Amino acid sequence: MNKILSFGNNRLRSELASYTDQKRGETIMANLTAEELHALEDTMNCEQNLIKKFHNYASIAQDTQIQKACQQSAKQHRKHFDALMSYLG
């Protein structure tokens, strides 16, 4: 399973609260309010759930068109998740 998808809620919350600059070893706080961080966390959790669900739907679907549609939906939600994650860095 993808590292991002395996985040627990506490780990995701921690990632949302700060971003570690590996090159300098310093922590950079996201320029977001607590309310914005909470909304971002909720949205990212929803995107993670949708990615998992569409992957699951694709794996159990019998029809190849449905499988492809589910895989495409999972990819789209992954793009959404990655875009949200980019706000932290």
C-alpha cells in the first residue's frame, strides 16, 4: 500500500501541522489557520478513502469498462490528494 495512503489520522494531522525541510533539518509551519488545517485534513482523508474505494471497486468489478472507470476515478482522486499535499510544502 502506498505510504501516503497508509497514514493514520494522527500521522496525517502531524504532516498537516508542519513540513520538515530535509535539507536543512528545520521545521516549516504551513501558513494556514487551525480551521484551514482541519478542513484540509478532512478533505485529504476523504480523498484517501475515495482512492481506496475506487481501487477496491476496480478489483471486484467484472466488466472491464467499469474497472477502467474505477481506476480512472482512483487516479483522479490521487491527483486531488497530491494537489492538497502540495499546499504543505
